[in-house]
Amino acid sequence: DAGITQSPRHKVTETGTPVTLRCHQTENHRYMYWYRQDPGHGLRLIHYSYGVKDTDKGEVSDGYSVSRSKTEDFLLTLESATSSQTSVYFCAISAQPEGPQHFGDGTRLSIL
Amino acid sequence: GENVGLHLPTLSVQEGDNSIINCAYSNSASDYFIWYKQESGKGPQFIIDIRSNMDKRQGQRVTVLLNKTVKHLSLQIAATQPGDSAVYFCAEKEKGGSEKLVFGKGTKLTVNP
């Protein structure tokens, strides 16, 4: 398995609070991604990074921000969580954009 | 599209049978395709990939077939085992596009012992 650790694995929080999810990799891959997975939808890309301090938006980026200060860490922040952001969040990594992405085991986030 | 039901297509097979899972993709400009397996409570696991210059690719007990004419991808699993029970979904990437993959919604495979 690819060395990807997501933390926390589960979190319950209240509407309006800030939340930060962490993805840590030990593979030294350049590309990192944040997805959300909801019933009735395929995985949807939130943000991705193509290098340290290089990030771009995905298809569902509203309400989310990211940071990548080191190759191994990619943080996803919900500045003010809303109930619509209740989801399972997955981090993925890839060595090159033309190759497969490898996923962590996800963070289940519930916003009440 | 986005407005689909909450229930995934399902496929139920007997242990030892071969399974075929299908995926229709939408973008004729896609040139790279991946199959993933996702077990309950876990992240998607890479199974096999194929590029558009190929029609078929084989792995261990799995074969992916690509029909670009009808934009169809299939995953064949030989001698299906109970451990193969999971949700399977395909992903596509557009040639020359960004680094983004577009994921299908998946098929739930149940293997009966």
C-alpha cells in the first residue's frame, strides 16, 4: 500500500467551526489531491497540488482551501463548516499526472 | 450526470465464476483509464490501468478491455472470490488536459460463497 496517512479518521463538529484535515505521504510524490465522496456521486475533486506551494481548484472547491508547505503534507481546510460539507474525504497521490492516483483510507467528517 | 439515484448498480456472482463489470465513459478525448476497487470503510485501491493505444491489458486474474468506438470499458475478474466483493469504479483522464481524473459512480460486486 502507498504510504498515505489521513488524520483524523473521524471527526464530528458543529456548523461554523473551522476544520483542518491532514494528508501525509511517505512516497515523495509530487502530485496530491483532495476528493470528497458522497452517495450518488463519483469522487469529486476539491483541490490538488502539483508541487510545494503550487495548488489549483477542482470542481467543488467552494468553501475549501488547501496548503502545501512541504512535499509530504497537504492540508484541507474548511474555514466555516456547513452541513453540506458532511462527507468522506479522500487524499490521493501520484508520481506523475499520466499515472494512477493512490488513495488514503479517508476521513469521515460529520457537521451538525 | 449529477442527478442519479443513490443506489449503485449491482452484480451478484457465485464464487468461482467470472465477473464482468462495465463502464461507459463520456469524453472521446480521454486517453487513460483506471479501474479501482473500494471496500467498505477503505479508500479506493488501484487495480489496473490502460492507455488508449491499447484494447486489452491483463493483470493477475483481471483483464481490462477498452472499446474506443463506443466509449466502453470493462473489467473482467476471473475465478471471482469472496474477497473480491467491493464497489468497483472506473476513472478517465483527458489527453493533454489537466491532472484531473473523472470518476464513475461504481458497481457493487457481491460474491456468494
